[in-house]
Amino acid sequence: MENKKYAFVTLRLPEELKTKLQLEAKNKGYTIKDEIIFIFWEYFLKATAPE
């Protein structure tokens, strides 16, 4: 079994943004945590992609 390490981060979001993220995640069948992780990964991959 793979031993994964996780770091904890606390985000303080404006209520409107949190609500929008929750709705988007629910529509896709994910949790808000999953949705935020997907957003971070997508941004990271685009930001670090060679041009």
C-alpha cells in the first residue's frame, strides 16, 4: 500500500465563492474539497507547462 503524505491548508473564502464552488462540485458529483483540488491541479499544470 502506498504511503501518501498530505499537507493541511485552511482557506477563508468569501461566502459567495464558497457557495458557487459547492454548487459546481455538487453538479459534478464531487465534494467541495475535491473541486478545489482539481482547480489547483489544473492551474498548476497550465502554469508549469512548457511553451
